[in-house]
Amino acid sequence: MTVSFLTRIVSIVAAFAVTVAIVCFPRWIAVDMNTVPHGWLVCLLLGMSAAYVHGFGFVPENRYLKFFFSPIVAWPLMLLGAAMIISN
């Protein structure tokens, strides 16, 4: 197994875990609509989306998009968003 294949697996599993957590346990994010941490939720969802793109193997030709859809960006965004949501 190559490193690229393993990072794709980690990306897809992490993105799926975030999806399941948000859909099945929305109270982890906020108890009502007025207390949703929108900034950190956006950070978490951007990381999740980038991890899905990387996990499914799409590689854009544009170098900026290639960087954005990499685990270098996706994983820290998911970690930061989740950490800040949990700490609130």
C-alpha cells in the first residue's frame, strides 16, 4: 500500500465520521438554532468537504485547488473546527 492510498482512506473515514456525527448527534454542535457556532461549523464542513474530495481521488489541475483538496488542509480544518465546537 502506498502512502497516497493510506491518506485517501484516512480522509474518507474522517469525513464520513464527521458526517455521521453531525447527522446523528446534532446536539453536539448546539442545543438550539441560536447557539450554533457558525464560524467553526463552516471550518469543520470545509475540512470535511476537502477530505471527501481527496478521499475519492479527485486531483484538480489548478495548483491552488490541488493544495486545498489535500490532507495538509483538510485534516487540520476538521480538527480545528471539531476542537473549537467541542470546547464551547
